Amino acid sequence: MLVLFGICLQSNDLLSRRIIRRIAGEKATSDTQSHQKDPRRKAGKRSVGVLRTVSKSQLKLMEARLSELVDERARPFSDLKPSAVPERPGVYLITACVDGDEQAYYVGRTKNLRGRLYRQHLMGPLANARLKKYLIECGECIDKESAKQFIRDHCFVRWVEQEGYRERGALEGYVTAMLFPKYGIYEEH
């Protein structure tokens, strides 16, 4: 068992063992080589291959970006001015202070932080402001105006700029996995 970010990883299946070895810095044994030499494998059949995992340097970069995001100054939505938010791509974290504790509420990514955070999350309609929609659907607020007021009174935002949609997507997924926000993890279809 390996403890990573306070999460216990059990080494009871092949993929978990590979991930644990990769994170621990050990050279993964070649499970694919034994599969390719398997005499039960029919000739001419193509194998799917092995899933590619992130490298140690990519993992360290994600950890550093997560630390940068969490260490960023929390800006209250009540004081948020459009000019204070860059018109740049990035990943953002919305937290709420409830009963004295700051909790991760929503993690997102965008091509334009200013447009997304100010014009959509704070000022926008429910169709564009998922956090407001979730606050209403889960009964934390009763309507759009009370959701907007909740965001103004209780929510804070942090962001890091991030170029490249693939990098933003990976960082958003990593931050979501590590902070496990209250909203924004969708039900499967």
C-alpha cells in the first residue's frame, strides 16, 4: 500500500501496481512482454497495448501547479472586478466559506478567465453558470438571485493561467481529483 496525497492506493490489481511503481520511481516490469510471449495468444491478433501513464516530471509539474493554485490569494467574489481577472486561459478553483471552513466547491477550466469567472459564474444565466445551477439543484439556494448572492457573500476564487487545452484539461482533472470539490463532478450518462 502507498499513501499519496492522503489517499491509500492498494496494490491489488495490475494497473494499480503499475501506477504505484511509477509514482514510487521504480522501473515497471514489462507485463506486456509476458503478454506478447503468451502461447495462448493467437497469431495475427493485435493487442490494444498498455495505457500510457504520466511521467514523474509531468506528475511533479501537476503537483507544483496544484500548489500554486492553492497558495494563490483567494479573491472574494464580493470584491471581484472584471479588470482584476486576466483575459487569459487557465484553471480556476471556487471555494466557499461555510461555518468557518473553506471548502472546494467547483473546479473549472476556460479559454478566458475574465469571461468565465465574472461574466458567466457571477453575472451570467444558469445555462452558463454551472455553480449557480448546482447550488439551486442541490437545495443550497432557492433561485438564481439567491445563488448569485450566495456566491457574492460566501465564495472565493483562485486561478492559474495555463496555455494549451490539453494541459488545462489535465490540470483541471488533477485538481478535481486531489481537492474533490462539492460540485462539478458529473453523473455518468
